[in-house]
Amino acid sequence: MPFKRGAHGGRRKPADPNKPFTARVRGVELGDYATWDDAAAAEQSFLLRLAQLCDPELLTVRDYAENRWLQENARPSDDSNATLKSGIRAFVSEFGHMLLMMLTVGTVGGWVRSQTKKSALVAPRLMLSDAKYWGLIDENPIIEMRNPRRRRDETPPKSVLPPLTPSGVIRLENAAGKVLGPEWRAAVRFVSRQAPRRGEFGALMHDDIDLLAQTMRIERQMSHRAGVYKDPKWDSFRTVILLPDAAEAYEQVARRADPFVWHTIGFDRPLSRASLWRLWDDVRR
């Protein structure tokens, strides 16, 4: 919401609940109102009428932004509003000296496209749409511009882990067996050979594996809630070949009362994303 300003610090109510809210602009009292919102609305209307009476064609970007959008006690004072103000300040630092009526796509567009933060377009676009609503400008010059996107050459490289060597896989299997038990040694062997997605691994059921046909069906994946499952990523239902080493690892897993293959340690409950991360942290350490 745009700039709101009251007589009592912008957020505090009067000590006396029966005392009215006084609307003020730069020390000039505009009158008493029953609610804080009414007082703030009166201040906004006064500032905009003043700008129109003084001649909108002489209103600069800096004057408009500072009087309506960048007040210290503007509400709401949350993270989204702080991001909005940050984008407007960046815009004002570049174009604050220009007249509001003189902004065009040609003067503003190049700067907006060179920015990498979304607020560099969203904040001034919102500000100029508000100015159009109040009749200070005829058109918003950047209303149809898309949000700036980071160029590929500016995208920071993702950290890429080196692939595990056969000896590294064996060390990882031994670590899982030592920390979590023999079934999780088999689990690491199964994952390293069959390479399912993390969510598909935790949601695997015994009925999904056919040792005679040497196949494995992927029909679900884990969610963040224990016991809740959803369709595979991108609806990628499929049947894949079960490799011999993965089948050997699967045969080392004991069956429980429920149909799932992999379980937590001690409680014998089906896995969730949270429990799988905790188990993996123990192995990493």
C-alpha cells in the first residue's frame, strides 16, 4: 500500500482511545479523524492535490517519491515494503532530477533492462501507475516492460560435486553400515547402482519391484509430510530395468508390516523427506 502517515508516529495509537487522530503534513494540521486510516487518506489526498495545483508538469521524480513513497513511517513496515522502497530509491538515484512528465521508455527502459533485481522494475512501475491514477502523468511508460532477468553470463556457476569413484562408493556403503546398520549399507548400494530420485527412493514399495522380470516401477514420490505421497516429478511414471547389483541389495532388506521398502532406524516407520535428510546427515558426519 502506498504512503500512509499519521500524527502519532504512523503506527502508535493515542494514549487516550477517545482522542481523535490528527492529520498533519509537514507540521500543518489538516483536521481530526476518527480512525488512523482516515487521517492517512486525508494526508495523501492533500499532498496529491497540492502537486496538481502547483502544476504536475513541474513535479520531479524525487519530489513525488519522497512525499508519497519514501516516508520513514510509511506502512506496512515489513520485508516486502522494504524491498519496494529499495527499488524506488534506486530509481530515484538515477532519475530523481527528471520531471515526472518527461519519463519515457527510451529514457527509463535501458536502465531497467540493465538491472538484475526484480524490484528495479516492479517498484517504479507501481509508483508510476499510482501517478497515472492521480492524473500526474498521462501514461506509465514502463507498464508493459517485463521483469529484468539475469543474463546467462552473469549467473553464478553452480557447485558441482565430483562423481563418486567405485572406491568412494564402497567407503560410503561401509560408513552407512557402520552408522545406520546393514540395511542402510544395502540402501546405499541400491541407490548407487539404480540411481532413483530421492523422493522416489523413499516411496518405493515391495510391489514395485519384480525380481523375476528384473524391473522396477516408479509410481510415486515422498512429500514433506510423513505418510503423504504424490505423483513422480513431471508425472514421470515409468518402468525401468532393475540392475543385478541393485536387486542383490534389495534382497538384503527385511519386510515389515507395511508395503514400503525403506524405513527409519529404531521406529521402523516409512521415510519422509525430513527423516531421510537426518539419516543422511549421520552418514556424512
